[in-house]
Amino acid sequence: MSDSEHQLEAVSAFEELDQLVRHLGEELASFRKRALVAEARVRELEGSGVEVPASSAELRKLERENTDLRARLEKATSRTREMLERVRFLRQQHVRGVER
């Protein structure tokens, strides 16, 4: 390979490298912008008193706990209604027994 061919190859490689660096710089700028927006949103949420989960795993855990708590609340509500109906029935029976 001649010296001029080496130079052309080096120039071509340098241009390719330059283009890759520019592309990476643009991607980095995009990621930085997204990170700044996300950080601003987190600060906004923290300032409003909302507790921000540290990770998506923590968020999934909180969602499971929320589902469990809703199920327990529904069960407790159902049992409370059943007990209220029993109390009403017993009260009616007591009133009828006193009336006799």
C-alpha cells in the first residue's frame, strides 16, 4: 500500500470516528436532557410530599401491597356487613320477644 493510500484510509477512518463521536455526543445530550427532566420531576414530587419509590422493583412491591390491602379491606367490609345484618336480626328477634 502506498503512502497516499494509507493517508486516504486514515482520513476515512478519522471521518468515521468523528461522525461516531458526534453521534455519541448527540445521544449523550439527549440522555442528559431526559435525566434533568426526570430529576426535576422527582424534586417536584418530593416537594409536594409524595414519597417517590427508589426503583421499579420497589414500585411493584408497593403495588402488590396495595392489591393485598384492598383485598383485605374488601373482606373486612364484607364481614362487617354480615355482622351488622346479624345484629339487626337479633335486635328484631329481641323486640318481637319483648312484645309477646
